[in-house]
Amino acid sequence: MHQFFRLLASGAAIACAGLMSQAQASTVITFDAAAANLYYDGEGLSESGFRMTTQYDFGTVDTAGALGDAAPSGNATQFYFNSNDGNLRVAREDGGSFSLDGFSAAFVPLIPSASQAKTSVIVALGVTDSGDHLATYFGFGSSATSHFPFITFDNSAGDFTRFSRLSQVYFFACALTGTSCDLNTQNNGQFAIDDILVTPVPEPSTTVLLALGL
């Protein structure tokens, strides 16, 4: 009898671990399922339980072909294009917490200038569920043409280790002066972003309930 209960408890533990693993599965926001569209300030789209909202100016979801001479290279699928000096807000639709684990992005210059990317960076500004703010930025690289390549920024160097228990994260570009970020890029803070890797964080009550199920 005791052996039976040990086996039952063991099976429950495995089931609980499986549920917790499933609850913490990473999600890749690809923008592929959305119809090509134009989004103005305050408008947005949803994917995999997350809401992406355009803030300030406008953005689009489309392929590189829609951007013509300014189109980034290295991405044949749909992505989000952020125009001028706007930004993109990402948050869970249910208001829960999540971690940011990486994304891909490319600079999109105002034609005919392709030099601004040398001083422009893409910023990820996270707001934690306790109200703290944290940020990191990455250089876009350079290109001899107006077609800048998509670059993947992941957590291999620990860049996103602090980006846990977020309530929201904002993506925008800025002109870098030394170590200071000047938000005013004279409408040249344009970028494309894709494959945003996020992981929903289970609520403490959910974890406790799963444990009590044992």
C-alpha cells in the first residue's frame, strides 16, 4: 500500500513538473500570422497571448518588399517596422509577468542616408512588475548600402538576465552620444524587429496550487 502511494505521488510530481514546464515555455513573437497592416499610435495586434502596441507615430507589419530601397536584409518573413521616432510596447494580454530572452532587429534608414545607423542603437526598456526600470541597447552595425541586415540579440552573453518578471517592455531607437541616449534622432529612429523571444512567468498562486496537488 505504501509503495502504491509512493508511485502515485511520484506520478503526480512528474505531472506537476510537466505542467510547470509547460507554463514556462518560451514564446516567439514572429508577426507571421497577422495580416499586413498599418498601425497608428495606440493601435496594435495580438499573438500568442501578448499584445504589441504602436506608440508615437506609426508602424506596419509586412515583408521587406514593402519597404523598397530601405528594406532590411536577411529576413524573408513578416516583421514589425517601427517608423520615425516611435516605439513598440509588448505586454501580456492577461497582465501577467514575463521575461525577455532575445529578439532580432535591423536598422531602416531614411533614404538616401545610410550613415545614421553608425550612431543609432536599438533599446529594450523593461518595466518590472514592481515598477523598476531597466534597459539595454545594441548597435545596429553598418552597411555600405541602404539595406541593413537583421541581427539576432540573444542571452548568450547574459544581456537579458535582468529582464525577468516584466510587466511590459518597450523597443525604440536612439542616437548614442558617448554613453548617453538621445531620443531625438530627427525621425531617423526607424527599425524592423522580429522573433521576440519571451517567457511567461507563472503566478505564485499557480505554482502553489500545483505543488498542493501533490
